[in-house]
Amino acid sequence: MEKSLIKESILALKPYVPHDYNYIYKLDANESPFNIPNRVIESIQKKLSNLALNRYPDTDSTELRRELEKYINVDYKNILVGNGSDEMINIIINTFVDKGDVVISYSPTFVMYKHITKIIGGRYISIPTNSNFQVDIDRIIRKANKEKAKIIFLCSPNNPTGKKLNKEEILKVIRNTESLVVVDEAYIEFSQGSIVGEVKNFKRLIVLRTLSKAFGLAGIRTGYIVANDAIIDSLNSVKPPYNLNSISQLIAIELLKNKDDIFKNIEKIKKERERMYNQLKNIEGIKPYTSEANFIFVKVPNNKKIFKGLLKKGIMVRAFGDGILENHLRITVGKKKENDFLISSLKEVINNEEIRKN
């Protein structure tokens, strides 16, 4: 295709290309190690037979939003649902950001904020975290006010570091800027202190949530936005009709009705996270960071060599590139058997003489 036909804002972007590796244990994508409970699967199968797949889905996902209302204790009219957090981020940015407008976040963080901002021709500004990956809230506030930023994205707990902002830090950003503040709580179920209840108090607050992580529904890509009436109305003007298919709606509804099972799995993951962290701390030459998500961020001597060494043993983890993320891995918390194999394999790989030479 002639490059002259492609938008200028797209030319420098690279497509997402998943790696085609052979592995036994997949600990790279922050997925839940638990599939949805069998009794929920049986309930879904029964209801699927009555689903009119020849008809378009409920464009407003009303029943799903009412189940989410029960879960987060926010009126369903203040909830918008769609195909995972990525579509939600896309809708937010396309609603509020014009070409040349500024979007601010910090680095490292979730890459889609920057990617979608660039697609629509916005200007993305990233504020580096410190050497311990702590966010400089005051610097973000100063930069947002100076640049008249349209949106500030705060990922909490943050991907890939697992660090969480406290409520007062988030409220400080809202109170001291005129920007929309989007708090991405994709991993909040593995932590505490959601900001979602504050949407009724702050007209510029948007909260992003997903069912992909804690609820184990990465395969159906269901996410949602929580915000005040005016913001939801604006977002609905951009949201495509029928954006969430009938099967995804059905599965999400059934799982929310049986969320006690999910909470049990979350507790298992949190316990494994702490056990993994304590074991990683005892491996000479690496530094794990405390996490409030379902993964652990780890500094290692040579992440590319360690990644390859683990892959040879059948373990897939996430290795990052250069800059502040150089020589870091992100390891998803799996089941005990997976985590034990990861720990023993990592010890063997780390002790390899070639890796110690860096």
C-alpha cells in the first residue's frame, strides 16, 4: 500500500505481534490461572441454547450493567461496558482528545494510553517514575497544568510494576488540575481501596475496570467504565452500537452472579503472590518488587538471557526492552505447581555462568 494513503500519526506505530513460542506454563500476560467454575459453565451452556444469535445483542448491555451495579455499588446508569479495557480507553480518548491535545501519564505503565493517543494525533507526555518506580504526583500535576492536558491516566495498581497509588494521591491530582483523570483499576481486585465510589463526587473522574484479570474472562474481552452521567452520555455518543456480543454478556452476567467463587480464587492468587515474592527475595542476584496485582515485577542480571533460559524449560514470562525497564521481567502469579517450577527453574537459570557474566 502507498504510504501516502496512511495517516501521518500511524506511520511511526508498530502493530502488536504476539510471540509464537512453545511453552508449558504461560506466566507472561497477567491472566488468571483459574478457569471459570464448572457449575457456572454448566449454567452458561443451558442458557446458550435459548440465546437468539440471529439477533443483535442488547446495545446497552442493561442486564450486565445491573449486575455490575450490585458488584461495585454504583448506579448502573453510571456504567458503560465494552470489549475489554482497550476499547474503553479508545472510546475515552476519541471522545475527549483532538489532534494536538495532550494526554499525560507516567512511565513505565500500560502502553495502550500512548498507542491510542498517537493514533488519533494527540500528544502523549510521559513522566518518568523514580528508581524505585514510585510516581511523582506533584510533577504530574505541574506538567498537566502547564500543558493544559485533556486527560491524565493513572494505572493503579500499575502495569508492569504492581505499585498502587493511594486514594489521597489520586484525589490530589483531581483537585489540583482541570484535566479528566482516568484511573485504570484493571488489577484492583488483588489490592484494596478502589476509587470507584468517588465518581459521584468528582465530575472529572473516570474509572476503568475489566473482567479479564481477577474474573478470569480474558477470552471474552469484557471491560467497563464508571463515571458521572454527563461523561457516560458523551462516551455513548462514541461507543459503537452492539459493541459487546450476546455471548460475552451472558458469560459475564453468570459469573457476576457467582462471584463468591471468584473471590476465593483471588485470595489464592494473593497468597501465592506473597509466597512467590518471599522466595524470589532469597534468590541471589535478583530484586523482586512488592506487588498489589496478580504479577511480580523483578529486576534480573540479564533479562533477555534469562527469558530464553526459562523458555527452554517451558516457562513463558514477559521480558522488557531498554530504558528504565532494561533487565526487568514481569511474572504472572500462577497456581502453586506453576510457581514452584518457575522458582526452581529461575534459580537454575540465574546460576548459569554465562548469565552471571551479563
